[in-house]
Amino acid sequence: MGLGDQIKSLRKKNKITQKELASELGVSLRTVQRYESGAMDLDLSLKTVKS
């Protein structure tokens, strides 16, 4: 399972949309879509998501 798959799995497990995740991370919806598809690597300098 790649990083994009893990992001998607955790997002679905927590029952949040890609749009909600994008808002929490301070990135665009398209960026989250690219992370999940593997078209873009995750920028590890992003802020930590609040729990």
C-alpha cells in the first residue's frame, strides 16, 4: 500500500471528504486528489492535522 492509498484509507476511516482534508491541511482539493492518486508526493512540511 502506497502513501496515497494510506491517506485515502485514513481519510475514509475518519469519514471526511477530500475537501475537508484539504481545508485542514491548508491545501487545495486538487492537491489532495493528487496525493491520493500518487500523482504528487506529500510535502512533509505541511502543518500537523488537528485531532
